[in-house]
Amino acid sequence: METAIRVEKLSRQFGPLRAVAEMSFEVPRGTIFGFLGPNGAGKSTTIRLLLGLLLPSAGRAEVLGCDCSREGENIRQHTGVVFHNDGLYDRLTAEQNLAFYARVAHLTEGEGKRRVGELLTRAGLAGRAREPVRRFSRGMRQKLALARALLSSPSVLFLDEPSSGLDPAASASLHADLLDLAEEKGVTIFLTTHNLSEEQKLCHQIAVIRDGRIVAAGNPNKLMEEMIQSPGVRIFGHFGDGDFPALLADFPGVAGMEKGEDNLHLTLEAGASISDILKFVLASGAEITEVIRDRGSLEEVYLALMEEEENDRF
Amino acid sequence: MTDFKAMFLKEWQELFNIPKPGPGFLWALMATPLGRLLILVAMLIITVGAMGDSFLANAGTLGLVFLIPFLFVSTIVVDSFAGERERGTLDTLLASRLPEWAIFFGKVGAPIVAATLAMLAASLGSWILALFMFGSRAAAVFPPSFLGAIPFSTLLVGVLGAGVSALVSERSASVRNAQQGVTYGALGVSLVIALPINSLPASVRQHLLAMLLSLSPGLTTAVLLTVLIGLDALLLYIALRRFVRLRLFDR
């Protein structure tokens, strides 16, 4: 798959502060890449470096084959961006905000009008096109900012915490739009967020950063499998009485067991065979109605990584 | 040119977007840059009406002709640079494909043109008022040459205000910081000029004044204009050189 963003040992210092340190990653075209990290970890600085708004102290980065240090103007022509602050002009109407950026993108007047109308309709804001943006809710503003970023039909979209402050409905609608953009239109999306479930749902690849360094990277599901130390399984059914639970607790691969009203939760050792455990349960006369494997969450992975980092420091 | 026009039009719309008519319309209007401009223009016309014959003879009121465009352009340019940074819109603007020169001249151009047009309207308004008040004597009280000089002086003073304010506010974190910078800067310059003059012995000051008055008005005006145009060009040049993405983000 073609690469949209390539970063090699990228570093950026602000005086004594190291905002980005020897960062390397690649983002294939048409995928959603999530950048995850606490406040001040270097996420926004990385976006600025990729847009050619800052020069790196060391290393290099490319967006769409253009060098970020020398070809920033080229990059900005083919990318769209929504920073943490939506960047909308409060005194202008929604239509004026978009029309301005249509002129900036050098769209002809007719083309600009058509595209602005199309994007306002898609964002569900056509009815409020002539209202000043200061009257808009956070969700409406975020949709308008996304529409603005899409005006020039960019190949790469940079979104800095796009769903922060959105209600669940607005957030779900934004996610649907982003998935549509990546899957249907082939737009590469570089996303920073604090919302871990957002990354888990949306991103094909993620990178977790801390103090400007990448501490983990890869597919979110694979990362979870690698990082969750004690996977578990919950078995629902009828287990009868007797010494069966005690025998199960001693079964090879079972590290712990909790008995609920209609279920058993087993904590497994690494490499434990779930099918052997289920065979043993069935052989002991129990009736199984449902088996749910604990998948963990990105939040657990994130917290584990942050904890590891904290321990490494001291 | 397309980029400059796009930027200029955006700034123009921000200046002149009129609030929706309804309850509190006047208050809402006064809070806009257009409202502020209307107040300043009205102030000038009222002053001319109130002072009549003595308007042109009074150096203090004449100063209004320079002060009004300077104040208007200065406050708008401060809001346009530092205000955009404070509201977070500058980052998005700089992340667009617009070249820096187009952003810069769009930002300083719109308030200068607005102030020039407003002062032209104000001088025409003053002229009409003078006609009502003095009839055939109006031309003597409010000479047409003075009327014509107002838009030109507004342009020069407006550029001066824009240059100073852009320079101060480009890297200011907030409008408040930038306004303080412009105010203290203007105060500092005034003191630097006024204090040495005031500390001269009275006889030397009188001698200097007599020397100034003996110069031909044409030559004096030409020298002043050259100095002002040179200062305008220098300030704009420095401010433009400093308005570079890599500098603006490196903080």
C-alpha cells in the first residue's frame, strides 16, 4: 500500500524542552492513524511539523512524497486540518466561513458555491447557513470545521482531538463521516485524541506517545492482545453443585476463578487453551449457554503503557 | 492577487457584518467594528459643527483628523493579528495554502481602506454641515483643499497605525497584551520627542519655532510627507518580514 506519511527519527526541541524525540512511523494511504497521548506529549507539535509550520531539530518527515521542511506550501495545498480549536470566524456566517476557504482553495465562484452548498447539506447545516457561527453548538461547529477542511478535497486530513466536547450522538455522526471519508473517498486521516474508544473503533493503526517518544505502535486490536497480561473468559450456564468449581480452579492454564450467580469468570495464564477448559467444563456435566472472551480495552493498554513509562523514569 | 482578494474580503466581511435587526440591535451594532467607526465619524462631524470657524485654527481638534484613523486602524489590526491568535483562528489560517504576504496585506489593507472611506464620508458630512451653518462662507471655514487632504492623510496615518500595530501584535499572545504594547509604545515615543524639547531653554524653543514658521508651507509639507511615507514603508517592511509561519509557530 502506498505511503501517505513517512516520519524518520523526527525530533523537535523548544529550548530545553524536547517536544518530539526520534519519532518514526508510516501511515499508508486511505487509512485512519490514531495518535494517542497525554496533554503535552507532542501530538500537536507533530501535526505542525508535518504541515511544514515548524522545522524539525533533527530527522525528516514526508507527506504525500513532499519533504515537510522544504515543501510545506505543497503539503498545505493537498491537506486539510482541524486543530483542537475549530478555527472558525465567529463574526462570519457558516456560509461565509466556507466561502472564504473556497476562495483560498482557488475554487471558481460557481464551483465554490456548489461545493459550499454540498458540504453544508452533508453537515446538516444548510438551514443555518446564514447564521453567525457564534450561535452554533460545539457539535455544529465541529461539523462545520470538518466541512471546511474538506473543501479542497484533501488527500490527507489532520484532526486534532476532533470529538472533544461532543455529545455521544454528535460523536457517532463524526465517526461515521470519518470512516466514510477513509473507506469511500480514500482520504488518509491522521487523528489525535484522548478518546480511547474512538481510536479503538476508528483507527487502523495507532501510536501511543509520551514525552515526545512513541512507546507503542500498531493495530489497536493486536496491541491489546499483546499488552493485556491476564486474558479472561466468562462462561454462562448451569454448573450444578459439588466440587466442580474447585476442580476447575486447579485446571492447567487457569490462574483464578470467580463464581457469579449464572456465570464463572476465569482469569487465564498466557497460552492457556480455552477449548480444553470448555471441554473439561462440558465433561463435568455443566451446561454452557454463552462464552464471552475478555477483550480488554485500549484504555487498559494505554494505562499500562503510561504506568510502564512512569516506572522506567524512577 | 486571488489570495490577497480572498483575505481582504474576509477581513472586510468581519468588519462590516451587520447584526440582525431586533431588540438590542443598536447595542449589538455599536459592539462591531462598523459601530466603532460610525461613532468616530460622528464625533468628527459633531466637533466640526460645534467649533465652526475655530475648527481649522485649533491644533487640538485638528489632531482628531489624525487620531481617528490611527485609533480605528490600530484597534482593528491588533484584533486581527493578536485576536486571531487568541481565538485560535490564526493557526488554521496559517495551515492553509495562503502565502504570508497575502494574509498580511489583507489584514492591514481592509481597515486602512475602511478608515479612508469613512473619513471621506466624514469630511463630506462636515462640509454639508458647514454649508448649512455658514452658507456662502462655508468654503472659507472648511476649505475644499482641506476636504481633499483628509482621505490622503487618513491613508498615511492609517498605514502608520497598521504598521505599528502589526509589529506589536504579531507575536502577542492576546489582544490585551498587544493593546498595552501599542499604548505604551505610543506614550514612549511621545515622551522621547516631548521631553527633550521641553527641557530646552525657552529662548532656544522660541528660536526653533521662529525657524520652523519661516520655512515655506510647501517645503514643510513635503518634508513631513516624505518622513511619514518613509516611516510607513519601513514599519510595513519590518512587520511583513517578521510575519513568517516558522517564526509565528516557534514559541
